[in-house]
Amino acid sequence: MSLVDPSAELQPDPLRHVPCAAAPQDSATPALATPPRSGPAAAPPVRRATRTSSRRLPHPPPPPDFGSRWHGPASSTASHAPGPLPSAQPLRPCRDLHRPTRFADSAYGLLPFTDIERGGGSYVARDGESLDGDPDVADNDASCDGHSRDVFSTPNAGPTLSALLAHASTDPLTLHQALSSPDADSWSAACKQELHMLEKLHTWDLVELPPGHNLVDNKWVFKHKADGRFKARLVAKGFTQRHGVDYNETFSPVARFESLRLLLAAAALEDWEVHSMDVKSAFLHGDLHEDIYMAQPHGFVTPGQEGKVCKLNKALYGLKQASREWNLKIHQALLAHGFKRTLSDSGVYILLKIGTTLIVVLYVDDITILGSRLQDVLDCKTFLASQFEMTDLGETTSYLGLHISRDRKKRLLHIDQEAYISDLLHRFGMSDCNPALTPLPSGADLVQYDAKASSSERGAYQQLIGSLLYAMVVSRPDISFAVTKLAQFSSNPSPLHYNLAKHVLRYLKGTAAYQLTYDGGSGMGLIGFSDSDWAGDKDDRKSMCGHVFLLAGAAISWASRKQDVVALSSTEAEYISLSLAAVQAKWLRTLLSELYLSPTLPTILYGDNKGSIDIANNPIIGRGTKHIDIRFHFIRQCLADSIISLHRLPSAHITADTLTKSLPLSSFHIHRSCLGLTKTDDCQSEGEC
């Protein structure tokens, strides 16, 4: 079985384009206004871009005719941020110097602690905040009398990171909260069920703590599942473990998302079965090789043995080595059954039999099984169930927040994160925001912040960027440039950066239902696009580069990143981008070969710069190229080994263009369609994506 690249019987014209759907010509997204800054010391004005793009994209030419095994009929369509802190107030008479014992937030701003003691800060509780019965206050020293002076609140500070995390979930954070909630009986039953499972697996023995040994604490973690179940998990506080005593190695491999997308695209092309299983209490199956002692579970101490501790026999959740021990356990089980771990991705296993293929994808305790025959998939599930306590989830519909749906008759497979995006909008108070048409507004000029952001501002910004990064990595290549660019300012974000990050949320609000659609009937093989934006960074003049690879008509791998060297010309920037894309093409082809889906022809890689393609195809050494680092000449080896084949397309037809810069509305919509991102309604109304 082989994965055949385009151009088996009929070589495609390099100046022709892949199928994509034209987008409606809407008005451009309005520029985002910078909110006013408060406080006596106003921030310097933010520079704005003075150059706008006037390039018009022609309608893309018809798709090439890829003569290959995977070839079918061509598709006919293819809140206001906090301002700077005020300066210290003049000294005022006070009866005593009282050092605060508790901080209401983590933002100390620009005030030194001496100014705080002199009265430069505000020792007041926040609106609606009560200090009575607060365990954090009670834990402070004896000088804390619960007075409002004991709490220091940074003037004009935003919400604390702990407050944002608490707002992100309605589940109880402590055992006391769980047993005091209206669902106390359900949470208590969940705790008892967890303890019963631990006792059944003989997780620990109650012993006296030997002298000189470390005692690891524990806590309860609660989660109200989407299906209505109440789940309680006893978790060890692994941060109290000591390296070299309580643990050594901790690394545990998981499958890459781009590997999963490649396999899902192959499943659409080959009409494979895709099923899922979940391991119950996976980490408890791992065997410990160190002597670890843990305190008895809080709230469930064994009567009459209060002075004893738990000597762990199994790798409890929270231990630093727990994930590694579980991975070693299931790895040995799969090898014993005849599976082989791929070298390209340690989370992917393959079992090859005559006339059939069976693949297992591991991500901790989530198992996805792909096979060409249903009976082989069922046999594999039976084997795994005999080794571990499993939950059979049937055909795969979700994977770590990724929703997966299929239309077997039309051989279409869709993936989206609509539920995750909806939760993301709710978490950051953007559920009712107005949708935006592009990830970044037209004319957005991102530069470093000259002032200093507070700790609370950094925490809120980093949490938002981290959440957007997960959406970008899993299923949304259209926000890659925006999120990657904004992530570069995480150490010191400005109010403009935060508002632009919220603008990405507004874009996701309007496109939450968009899906990556893999069309198995298209028969389209692996193709790639590469592009760069020379000196696009206004701070250090480094270039942005991006590449994307498509299989079955939709993106399976993409990247948008800033180059780590300053390119002296646009040709050099494009050459570096092509080289990085060649590295990814090499990895994708290696993974396919390990899955016995080897491409028979070089992978076509499109670029828009003739000079960079000439440098790659010819050993040109001149004053403009002699300084290029030797590692970027890897692309020449790929060309010599027939791994890739370089072809030139006009800039308007390079799909990776949207990964390197903020594009006008019409251009962005066309490239988004070429990435394979479509709405379900569009597919149903037009018959094809």
C-alpha cells in the first residue's frame, strides 16, 4: 500500500493552482482603536502602519490533474485594559508603619516596598471582598488582625491570575467546597468510588513512616464531566518529591497532532475505520521502582491508623514519574502483541498483516485505533481490554477537545473545535462580542511595549495567548500568524496587544463552526507551500516564514514563526523558508513510509521567489549567498534525493501567504478556503467543500 503523490501519469503545470473556493468580497475589517490610558503618566503613542496593501487577487486558475492512486474528480468549489500605575503619593502622617501581610494581587507595579510602607499604596480590600474566615489570612503571622490594612491592592491592577483560573471552571477546588456544595452527595460518592478503585488496584499499604524519608502530600481534584458524571481524583503533590530520591526520569512521549491529522486524512482517502478507547485510571497501572510515602487521603483517614502513611505500590496521579511508568506499561503490552513503534512519532504504533493495516495512536490514556478492516480493529480493542480496564468509545467523535465527524458515503472527514472555542469565549467574557472578519485588524502594527506591564496584566495576557495557541495547533491554521506574532510579546504586553488578542477571539466567535475538511474522494496527495515576509518584524527586522502541507485537500501540518537570523534580501528569506519547509516534508514522508504509505514521487513544494528556487537547484555562491548558514542548504540534499520538487507560483496563489502576514479581507478568505477550512452549511448546500 502506498501513498502516491500528485503527478503520477500527468505531470502538473507548476503555474497552476490547487483547488480552492473563492470567498465573498466583503468590506475590510476596521482598524482596532487603541483604548485610552489612565493615570497621570500616559504611555507613549503606539506606532501604526502607514503602508496598506493594494494587491488584488485574481480568481485562482483551475486545479491541476493529479494522476495518481489518490485521484478523484476535481471539486467544483472547492474590555478596557488597565493603565499605568500612578506614581507614589506624597508622604502623609500616619500613626504607625504597618507591613501588609497579604497581597490581593500579584502586581506590585512601579512602587518599591518602602513606598508601600510610607503609604504609597492602598491598603484596602476590593469591592465585595471579605477577610472574615479567609484561610490565607489566618495562616499569616500574629500581626495580621484581619484589618483592611493587611491587604495591599495594587492601584489600577487587573484581575489576578488565580481569579482568572477560578473563573474558568465552576468545579470545586477543595474537598471542603465539594462537600459544602449542593452536589455534596454526588461528590462524596465520587470520592468513595475513587478510593474503591485505588483499593482494588492495591495502590498502597499503610505503614509507619521510616525515619529520614520524604512524605508526599495529596489533594482532591474534582471535575463535572460533560456527560453529567461527577469525577473525583486523588492526586499526589509531586512538587514535594526530591529528584534522585523519589524519582529519576520523567519523560513520556505522546502523539503529535500533525500525526493525527495525517492519519485522519489517510483514513478519508483509504476509507479506514477510526475507533477510540479510554483507559480507566491509566496511571495506576504503572509500577513504581522507588519507595514513595504519601499522607493518607484528606477527609478519608483510616480510623485507628491515623498515625500511619501510605507506601505507594502504583504510580498515583500527580507523581512526576507517573506518566512515564504508564507509558512503559502499555508500550510493552503493544510490543508483545506485535505492534512496532514508529521512529518518526513515538506515540504511533503500527501492526502490519497481509492485506491489512492496523495503527494505534497514544496520547497518555486516550487511544485511537485506525484500521483497514473492522474486524482487526475489534480484535485490537479486545486485546487492550484484556490487559487494562478500558472504556470502549466506539467510532471516534472527539480527541482532546477536537470534534471529529465523518460522512462515509461522500468520504468526507471533518475536524473542528467549536465546543472549545465556545468555552474559550465564555472564559474570557467574550460570548456576546461582535464577530470580526479577520484575525487581526487591517493596519495593525505590532511593536514592543516601551512601558512596563504589571504581573497581573502579564498573567491575563499569557493565559489568553496560551488558550489561543491550543486552538491554533490543533485545527485552526488561519490564526497562526496572529497568535504567533502576539505570543512574542508575552513577557511585556501592552494594552494594544491585549486588545488585539481579544480581536482574535472576536474572529473565532464568527468562525467557530469552521472545519478542516478532508475529502477522500479528491485523491489529492501531499503538496506544500512556503512563503516569507522579509524584515517583517519592526523591532529586530527579522523575517516571518511559514509553510503548510495539504493532504486530501486540507491542511495537515502548518507553521508560522520568526526566522532566527536577519536575512539580507527577500531571496535569502524565501530560501530559508523553503529549507524549513523541506525539513517538514522530509519528516512527513518518513512517517508515511513507516506506515507503509510511501510516496512514490517527490513532494511538490511551491514558492513564489524565483531567486530562492534557483539557489536551491544550483550551487550558486556569490556575494549575496556566501554568508548563508550551512544548515539552510539542507534543501539541496532533499532535491538531490528526490524528496521534494520545487515549483514556482505567483504570490497570489501561495496558500502559506496567510501564515506570514496580515492580509486584506478578500485575500485572506481565499487562502483560508485553500487551507481546507469550510463551514458545514457550505458543504451541505453546495454538495462539496
